[in-house]
Amino acid sequence: MLKKRRLGTVVSTKLDKTVIVAVRTRYSHPLYSKVISRTKRYLVHDSKNISVVGDKISIELTRPQSLNKCWILKKIYK
């Protein structure tokens, strides 16, 4: 089974072992054909606190780490 993966940008590192990642998706409106972008924020587990604000990272879905945190950091693109 394939796991869900997303690419996003780190927007906050204030929590311990957790970063907040903004993932931007673009899609075409079904009726008006205008391209719309949406941003969703995910809580991501970063066990070594190695990412900083502005990093482009890859995240992967995993078992729940806490109530709202079920994504883990896979790779950092500098």
C-alpha cells in the first residue's frame, strides 16, 4: 500500500519536535475554469528538530503521534 506524501514549506518551529508545514494545492474550478490555490497546514513530527522556517520538505502519512499529529518528516530540500 502506498503512503500519502506531500511537499510543503515549514512555517513554524515553535513547538518541541513538531513543525507546522503549509502545503499549497492548485486546482481548476469545475464550472469557471479558474485556477484556485488552497493552503492547508499540517503538524509534522520532527524528532531531531533539524528543520528551520522556510525549508522545503517532504512529509509522509504515518500512525498518529498525538491528537492532531499524524505526519512525519521524510526529507529536507535546501
